[in-house]
Amino acid sequence: MEPIYLDNNATTPVAPEVVEAMLPYLTTKYGNASSVHSFGREAKVALEQAREQIAAFINCEPSELYFTSGGTESDNLAVLGTAYHYRGRRDHLVVGATEHHAVLEPAEYLHCDEGFALDILPVDGDGFASPDTLAELVTDKTALVSVMYANNETGTIQDIAALTKVTRETGVLFHTDAVQATGKITVDVKELGVDLLSLTGHKIYGPKGTGALFIRQGVKITPLFYGGSHEKKRRPGTENVAGAVGLAKALEIAGKRMEQDFATHTELANYFIDEVMKRIPDVHLNGPRTNRIPPTVNLSFTGIEGESILLSLDMEGIACSSGSACTSGATEPSHVLIAMGKKSVDAQGAIRFSMGRSTTKEQLDYVLEKLPPIIQRLREMSPMYGR
Ligand SMILES: *Cc1c(COP(=O)(O)O)cnc(C)c1O
């Protein structure tokens, strides 16, 4: 059996058509998009075509789309860029409890080191935030609210449109991290009502180190980089033309496949969840059964460390991820699961299986065969289980 890759929320392979689309811009068409000669113009045309394509994909104007190096940079630029712009006038931020670290950490930095007030928007047991709670937190001093669209650990799809209704009434900016949603469900900045939106290439079969930030016309941000007039001075640096072309191609493919992939992954995920629960006692699904991006299946196996499950699965050629972040050997339970009110022993035993285009029922059957004895063996050794 070939190794089975069930960690597509961490990254995906680059689609062959994406590589093909990028190749000319890595080889013969290598011009700098800022150069005035024919080489430069050729690169500029490709860059702007990619921008138009991606803008159409999320329903914004090309002039509202800024290329970045990926999700982390887009999130940082959104959070820090708006905060720095409003500093002294609006010194308050609200971020979701289950945000990616690329949003949480800049927000915590602004709070701890730059004097911003910070409120964390809580979520319920399935990871959903409430518009009423948001309304209680937002004040006339709030610069930005940042709540992600689809969660990377649990797949929970947040009702962003309901949340932006709250901020729109008060003139507060709203950013959403749509890294996991883009290419898996429809992402339309107008329907969502957001002012800023982050996306990345490598979670949707595009190249690593490519991404974009949507900044609605009229929204002001302070740049984080200085050194050129690229991307209207908001993100200077020689443009990654091949990367932009690859990102556009990856989205084009994702768009064509979206409905079919959603249906296939829903069926596979439901099969997998039901079978795991049939075969193994004391398992919980983290996140909702519906209103989720289907390829993300996060399960807690009570009484064992996720890390030990992960290592045992890896020895059987199965690659997935634990919901917890491992820092210098000590495993911390995931902040996402803790925010959802999971008990520490459940959060610790969480495993994320994230499916992709290559995932088959046969692969899942192999996992379903290997998993029960692993769980049983680890539980027999665990001082946390059944005591
Ligand atoms: C992966 C991820 C990021 C970071 O994106 P990079 O392109 O890897 O920097 C941010 N947010 C979410 C939700 C992610 O899953």
C-alpha cells in the first residue's frame, strides 16, 4: 500500500496543470513585471490576468486584490495594517477564539506590546460564533473584527454574513481568513460583506508561498513593508509572477471541481465518521456534522494523546495531524477545541483527518482496519483512560 495522505489541510500537492501554467514564467518568460521593456510587459500582462481571474473568483475588483506570500502574510497585513492605521483613534480589536495563529498572534502582539484592547469572540460547542455576542463586544473604538470563514482544525463554516451585519451597522472593519474555505465552498466577498479577506495557494493544489489579500475599495491600511511601489505600495517587493499565475490556475480548477468534490468528500466523510464510531468506543466528532467543509474530519479518542495515535498511524503509512500544537516535546491541547468547550482529555486525543482529491474509499477502509487495534493498544497503556 502506498502511503496515505490525509493531511490536506496542512498542504496539498501542486496540480500538474498548475505546474504547466507556471513553467513559462519560471523559464522563458522571466521578466520583472515592473520593467518597461518587452520582457517586463509580458510578465505584467500575466500578473494582471491572474489578478483579474482571482478577483472574479471571489467577486471583487482586480484593483482590490493584493498578492502576498500566503495566508500568514495576508492575515498579518490585515490585522496589523488596519490596527496601525487606526492607532490612537480606534484601539480595540475583536478576534475569534478559534482563529489560526496567523491572526491570533498579531492580535496578541498588538494587545501585549502596542496597547490595543483585545476581546476574544467565544464560540459554541461546534465552533460557531454568535452575532449577538459580537454586537456586545463591538464599540465605537473597535478598529477590526477578524473571524475565519472555515476552520482549519474542525471544518466549521462560520456564518460570516450574519456577523458582518453587526459590524456594517457600526462602520467597523471585518476581516475573514478564508484560507480553508477558498476553492472548497463559494467565496464571494459581497455576499459575505467583508472588508478584508485572506487566501492562500498551497491548500488548494497551488504553489506554496503564494496568496492574496482582498482589501475593499476605500479601506485604508498601513503597509508592513517599504521599498517599492509594487501592489500600490501596500505590499512592495518584486512580484511572484509564476506564483500568481499558479494561484489563478489552482482556483480555476478548484472552481470547476467544487461541487463534485464537495459531494464526494461529504459522502466519504460521513462513511468514515460512521464507521469509526461503529468500530471504536468513546470517540467524538469535533465540529458540526453539517455546515462544515466535508474533507475535514476531527475526532477525539478519549483517554489517549493525539501524538501517540499520530505516530502509530504514521508507522502504518497513514499521514494525518493531531489537533494539538507540539512545542518542545510538550503537547498542548488545541486552542480551537478548548474554545469549543472540549475537556482537556478529549482535546488531547484529537486527530484531524483531512481528505483531498486523491482520497479513496479503499484508503479509508485501510485506515478503518488499522485504527481500532491502535486505539485499543494505546488505551490499555493509558493512565488517562477509563479511570
Ligand atoms: C494554512 C493556514 C494559514 C496560513 O497560510 P500559509 O499560506 O501557510 O501561510 C492561515 N489560516 C488558515 C486557516 C490556514 O489553514
